[in-house]
Amino acid sequence: PQMRRSNSFHLGLRKVRSFVAGGMRREMSFRMMCEVTTRVKKDIATSVNDAQYALKARGMKWWRKIHGGNAGIPPPFNLIQCVWTFIGSMTTHAILSWMNEAIAARSAGELTLIFAPLGALTTLQYNLTAAPPSQPRNALFSQIISMFTVYSLYQFPSLDSWHRTALAPAIVETVTAKLGIIHPPSGASAIAFAADLYGIEHMGVFLLGVCVAITTAIIINNLSDKRQYPTNWPILRAINAMYNSSPNGK
């Protein structure tokens, strides 16, 4: 009997120790959970405060930028340069208008030029002669990209006119920016073709008009002592480099 009582005592003691140890473990787990919860709350509060501060700083920066910078107003052209602009623009559009009449007569009125982007092109050619967007490389290749983009969008019949009108200029402006051939009139022509104002068959006529405008600007701008158009010919420079590197060129 004494041995049984001793065994029962030790068994009860072990149970008490186990119970106390389990309680301590539960208390430690609960304490750790509280600490983790407190830390997570602090981290969330810090993140929210940082986000609010960043958003406020960005908003203040945006508001300051709206008020404008310190850039000066570009100087006006002198009278002689204004005369050159008038002569160049009038001559170019006279040629384009005559070409439009001839094309319309031969096609029974089905084909015409798109004058709005061409007007923007001549504005660049005769008022921003040395600017990169007005150069022949930008003018020609950006319009080719514009035509290809619109033609590709027409291959998806599920796209409505307003889908194409939104997608076409966005794609053209992004691609030309990536390729370094930014040309604002290419966005205008993309909208004109994507909005069903003109058909796919007008694209070739329009590109012909772009080539005519480029040729006319090259002739007229270089008659002025103060102008040079284009500022460079990348294709000719590449051809000259290839020729000079060949044995015959040397």
C-alpha cells in the first residue's frame, strides 16, 4: 500500500508539473503572439505614415510643377525668317493641293490627301527646322510606323472605332519614343486613319504627300543662309562609312 501511495503521489506530481509547464508554454505563446501583433501593428502604422508622407510630398511637387518653371519664352523670328516660313509653307501646300486635285480626278474622288498632319509637318519643317521631330528620318519612319499600327488594329474586327482611336496614337507615340523618332504629326495621322475617316487605301497617297513635303522643305530651307534641313542624313553617313571602310574606298 505504501508503494501504491508513493507511485500515486509521484504520478500526481508529474501531472502537476506537466500542467504547470503547459501553462507556462501557453503563457509564453500568448506573450509572443501579443508581441508579434504589436510589432505588426507598429509596422503597418509606420508604412501607412510613410505612404501618406510620400503621397503628400508627391502631391506638393505636382502642385509646384503646375505653376511652371523658370524657362524663358522663345524669341520671335525676325522678318526675313518669317518670309522664308511663308514661302516654304505656301509652296509646299500649293504643290500638295495640286497633287490632291490630280489624285482625286484620276480616282473619281475616291482618294484624297489628309492635309491636317501635313500642315503640322510643314509647321515643324519651317518653324523648327533644326528640331529632331522635324527631320526627314523622324517624319518618314514615324508615319510608316503609324500606318502599320493602324493597319494591324484593323485586323481585329472586335475593336470598335473608339478602341482603335485610343490605341493607335498611344502605341505610335510609345514606339516612336522608344526608337527615338518622335514626330507629332504621326499621332494625328494615326487618329485620322483609326477613326474611319479615311480608308486603308489612302495610306499610300498620304505617304507620298509626306515625301513631297520633305523634298520641298529640303529645297526651300537650304536656300536660306540661316537654315539647314536636314541637320543630318544618317543613311548617307552609314553609306559613306561603309564605302570608306571598303578597299575601293580607301
